[in-house]
Amino acid sequence: MARENYHSRASRCRRFSGACNRFTGRCIPVFLVFILTLAGTSPSADANFRVCNQTLDVVNVAIGLYDVDDWETSGWWIVGPNQCSNVVEDSLTSRYIYVYARDVFNGSMLAGDTSMCVAPGEFRIRGRQDCLIRGHIAAEFEEVDTRRSERWTFFITTHDS
């Protein structure tokens, strides 16, 4: 009787173990595909210029850069406290990128001295001259030297103004 009990438990262990092996055998490839997919779609994997907000304020960010034959500004990216946002997804073609950041009360967050155009809502503006005449707002952007790097992260740390 003791012998039957032993075999009976052993066969139950084999059945359980076999089920686990079949289950694990199917799940390992799926798990690996899932992990590889996550690794390939990391939020910063394709970002060539990121802005990170290391303040306690929500920050609205606009960028300016020289594109083909003229200056272009665009915005707004909303970057929460201790968060980052990918603002340029394409390859960096300019050594210099200009950043303007303001808090929710429209206070400037950076001490820039390069005048470019912005607008109250989402915008993409060609040219940096005569902002007011063209119905835009002039703002002082901070120059960021990317040193011709493929990727760059700019950190907003404090109110500079």
C-alpha cells in the first residue's frame, strides 16, 4: 500500500511537472518577444532631442532651429515635474537648438537672449523676424550647443529669470 501511494504521488508530480514544462515551453518565446518589443520601443529610443523638467512646476516648451533655409519655431510640449519630453524625433541637423520654457503663469523659465516667435496655442512658425507684425509673440530663447551630437538631453533645473 505504501508503494502505491509513493507511485501515485510521483505520477501526480510528473503530470504537474509536465504541464509546467509545456506551459513554460510555450510562454518563454512569447515572453522574449514581449521583452524585445519593449526594449525596441523605449520612450527615449528614437528621441534625438529631449527636454527634461527637473523643477516642481509644469513647464511649456517651445523650440527653434534652422531648417533648410529659414528659422522655424514650434510648440508647445507640456513637460510635468521631473518628466521628459521628446521634442525632436528626427536626426539633429543643426548644431544649435533654441529652447524657450514658461511656467503655467507664462513666466519665463530660462535666461535666453535669442529672440524668436511663439504663439499662444500649438504652433509652427517660419522666420524669426517681425513677430508682432505677423501676429505672433516675441520670446527670448536659450541657445543649446549640441556639439553636433546625434542625441541630446536638455535639463530645465530652476527659474533662471
